Amino acid sequence: MVQISNISGELIKWYEQNKRELPWRDTSDPYKIWISEIILQQTRVNQGLNYFIRFIERFPNIKSLADANEDEVLKYWQGLGYYTRARNLHKAAILIVKDYDGIFPTEYNKIVKLTGIGEYTAAAISSFAFNEPFAVLDGNVYRVISRLFGIETPIDTNFGKKEFARLAQSILSISKPAHHNQAIMEFGALQCIPSSPDCINCPLKFTCRAFELNKVSLLPVKSIKTKVSNRFFNYLFIKFQDSTYLQKRVAKDIWQNLYEFPLIESNHLFDLDELQGDENFKTLFKNIDEVKILKTINPMKHILSHRVIYAQFVIIKVSNENEILKQFIKTSMTEIDKYAISRLMELFIESELE
Ligand code: SF4
């Protein structure tokens, strides 16, 4: 049986034999570590890797990120989702240039105050870049600890968070915090996976309470079921000569600051009669001589973390422009590529350009 005091040693030994080679592992540059941690917050390593490489190529340091405009940063994030992450990266980079002369702060208390950096990311940056003894606690670590110690406290409660933070800190190797944190995260990602982990070949099986009590599949426990709401988007892909129209989503909502076609949101997907009878539709096309609906693309279902978007794209040709259309951003199909758009818009455009 592995002693509690040597869990860290076992994790590090396992890590040395099993770790994946990833570009942010061989650096102590806090900027690169920060970007990788933010990308990986809601994205799997395989998907995040290419985004990380492209992002670092374009924005190799804090100053280049701070100097960029937000539209471009969002463009480099396009397809990753959770766009608040990109907006916060940009805001924090500007703040680091302003308050810290462009040099990433080295103290945990300063790092944790940067926009978009919570306790977990601050612990990761502090330990990986500065070898400070702060234990990380991401989804993988919650799972490993809940199983190793057989903890049934829900991980999404304040009480649970404190209990797990204390346990994570208690097994941290003070002499090798960076190594330990990398190891436990990788162990959760590859060995102690959510369903059917290979417990028989696990080096910690004789220490693991969940394995001993046959509770592996029951841990970790979560209390809150995420409430999912449905939304219905009727997008209008309006063709005038060789152009179409876009708008920026400025409201505090999903996809904030991304671009999209004119949109009529409703409480169900409209059929064509309902669409043409809608007041927003009538206003949009007021004083246009001919408004011809060419076709409607089959409804698409797009799943986000807390919402399911049901969307349809209605292709409409107009004979002239009115004052309202002139207020939108006019662009050609081929130039839409310059704008940061949601994955849903991207899917439609890809199918249209085929
Ligand atoms: S024995 Fe199974 S549940 Fe326990 S730490 Fe190892 S892989 Fe995870």
C-alpha cells in the first residue's frame, strides 16, 4: 500500500513513464502557460493543441496580445467556444502592460486578480512557471482525489471545494510542486478517467478507497444538474448583388462580440408565413421593392453548455437596399472569413460555399 505521504512520489513516477509531450510542458514562460491553461479550461488537449500553436505564433508575448484588437483575438479563438476566455485574455494582457510594464506578475496574489484567472489557473501558473507550492484543482484532479480518498461530498458545493482544496494541498510535493501538479492532472486525464478506468493496472489501486469500496463509477459526486434552455434563431442570409450583411453581437449574451447574419429570435422556429408576418422582418425589409425567399436551410441543432440553439438560415434575395440594411456591415461571402463568427455560422457558410 502506498502511504498518503508518498502519493505524490507515485504520481510523479507514473507521469515520467506516461506523460504526453506537449509544447507548454517544456517551458516556464508564464505567458505560454497562461494561454495553454485558458485554452484547456473547456477544451480537450487534442483540439486545443493547434489553437495554442496558432495563437502563440500570432501573439508570441504579452505585448503583442495587448496591442491586437479584440476582433482579431476572437478570430484566433473562432471554433473554440466560451469566447469570454479570449476577451478576458486580451483584457488581462492590456492590464499587465499597463500595471506591470508587460512583465507577468510572479506573486500568486497578483496573478489571481487578473481578469479571467481564478484560483485554479493562478495555482497552475504559480507552480509551473515559478515553482510555488500551490496545488491545482481542475476537473481531473477533483476526480482523482474524490476516488483516492473516497470523498462523497459534492464537488460543486462551497463546502466540497474547501475540502478538496485542503486534500489537494495535503498531498502536494512541496519540493516539486510543478511536477506534482502536472502529474496529477495527467493522471486524471489518462489513467483515472471518468468511465471505466483501468484500476487493475493503476499504481495507486491499493491506496484508492473508491477501488477498495467498489465505488469508482460513483465518484466524484455533483449536486447540481445544469439547467439547459432552448433558444430559436432565425438567421437571415440576405443577398444583395454580390453582398450580404452582418452584425456584431454586442449584448452580454452567448457569442458576445462575434459577428452573425441579421437574426430574428423567437420562441420556436418560424415557418415562412410566421417569419414574413413578424414585425421585425417587416421592418427590416420596409421599402424594398422585391424580397424573394430563395430557400430555407434545414434546421440545425447546436449544443452549448447551458443552451441548445435551434437555428435555421433563410436565404433571401433583395432588389435594393433600404436605410436599415445600410446600417449592417456589408460584406461579400468570401470576405466573411475576416470576421470572428460562431461555429454555427461557420457550419452554414461551409455548406453554402461547397
Ligand atoms: S484505482 Fe482506479 S479509481 Fe483509484 S486512482 Fe487508480 S484508476 Fe483511479
